[in-house]
Amino acid sequence: ADVAVRLGHTLFVHGAVDAKTMQFVPDDETAFCLPEEPQPGHFVPDVDDWTSALNSLLRRGLAAHAANPTWNAARTRRGGEVLLALQNRDAVSGRSIVSNCYCDGGVIDTAAAAA
């Protein structure tokens, strides 16, 4: 399984790539929460390196979940939590290629998406 794939000149993702999501890779320790400020991550400018970094994040997240599938004793974290965050626009401050879209409820709401 992959989060992003480039075939020739076409990039495939589950959601959408826009100015906020392009080149962004969340940190492995990204929490599944509603953060008060954006959680850490980094930008990868080359599209092939970016898709590779996202797919590596997926594999590390799956391995972390397999190693620790339940909540910790404090019920604050669990393995692979970054993958829950990756599919939630709020957890990653709108920077999710998994759940991002160009329209919500049938209404395009950004000038960049409408162009």
C-alpha cells in the first residue's frame, strides 16, 4: 500500500494536493488531536522524494501500530497515531493529502481550487 504514487506525469493520492499539502510530510510523532498550533513536519521539494517520504511514513506508522496497537498507560498515545492524524485535516492543520479535497459539500471554497 502507498499514500502517494507518481506514474509518469500523474500524481495519485486519496484526497487532493494543494498549496498547503504539497511537499509536506508530518513528523512521526504527530498526534491525533486538535492542535492549538500546527504540529511538526518537514517539506520535501522533489516530487519523487516527497512521495517516497510519505510512503515511508506510512510503513513506519503501520510498524509502530503493530508494535503498540493499544493506548499507553496514560491513554494519551498509541502506536501509529501519525496515520490517524494523516487522514484528519484538523490534526495536521489542513495539510492532509488523504482527506484534503477541492470542495466540501459540493462548494469549492478557495480561489486556488476554483482556478
